[in-house]
Amino acid sequence: MSLSSSVRQPLLGLVRLYAGELALQKGVRRARWLAGALAIVTVLSMLVHLETAADVMLTAIEALGWLSWLVGGAVVWSAVRNWKTFQEPLADMARERGLDPTWRDLAAPLALARQLAVMIGLPALLLTTLSVALASSTEFAWAYPALLVLVPGYVIVFALGFGLLGYLSAKLAPDAPTSVLLCILVIPHVCRELWPYTPSVIGFYEWLWSELAHLGASV
């Protein structure tokens, strides 16, 4: 099934509709304020550590981790908890525009991924850019431009991954999607304490983040 223009426009309309509804949720509004507070604290911390370029870079990378799990977590939780509620207006709009149900089902995870990318990616990229500007004022390292590319890459992978997790949670248990989401995230991660090679979503993103932290510390 190719994404023709006759499908693309209605699908984008559904994504915008869901994203708009999601942005009005209390959890998402609080997450927006939390992102702002984290950004302010991070900037102040950077200014305190101006003498060491590595500390400035690590401060920005640490902020990315907090943004991912605190801000991103609040957005994902709000989306998954209200997934079923949002399906009715999405279904009505899809029927009006003659959109195939397959594409309709894509609207919610795409909207969630978009919301995550904006709310995590925008402050993370701004903080990374600021850290590069502050750190490179004393010296330049090849890690600076690399981080400006890798940080948005991490955010995209995080957003798409949790958009998919939200979709799977709602499909597996429409009446208890948050419970399924917690099971998917928590149980494998707890099992890693006993069996370190157990696949874990949290472990995967922690590994990606740690690679960015190592790169930041290498400047």
C-alpha cells in the first residue's frame, strides 16, 4: 500500500487532530512546564561549569535523559491512558474522508511520536547547541558536530519507539493499555538484574543515552 496524496492529506489531518487533543491533556501541559524548568536548570548548571568543556557537554546530555523519561514519560502516559477515548473522533473523521482503517490506526502513534519529538527534541537540541557554543569558545572537538546530529537522531528513535509501544499497548488491551505498557517496560528491565542479556526497552534507550554521554565526556 503506497502513501498517495489522496491518503497523505487525510492521514495528516488525523495526526493533527490527535496531536491537538493530546496537547490539551493535563499530563502533557504539565510536561511542557517541566521541560521548561529542566531547560532553565540545565542552562544555569552549564554556566556554573563553564571552565570545563566536558562538564558543559555532559550537562546537556544529562538533560536529554531527564527530558526523555520525565517529559516523554508524562506525554506517553497521557496518550496511552486516553487512547481509546480519542479513537472515536479519529474514526468519524476517517469515515468522512474515506480513509482506509489501516491508515487511521497509524494516526495515533504518529501523533504521539510527533508530540514526543517536539517536546523532547526542541529543548534537547537547543541545550545541545548552547553547550556546543559554550564549550567550543575555549576549544573545538569533532564530537561537537557529531552530537548536533546524534541528539536529534536519539530523539527520533525514542519518539518512534514509544509511539509504537503506545499503539501495541492499546491494541493488546484496549481497556487497560497503561498496565500493558508498564509490563512491557518494567518486567524485562527487572529481569535484567538476574539475566543481564534480557532484551529491554529501557535498557536499549539507556545504552543509546550512555553512548551520547561517553561522546560528550570525550571532548
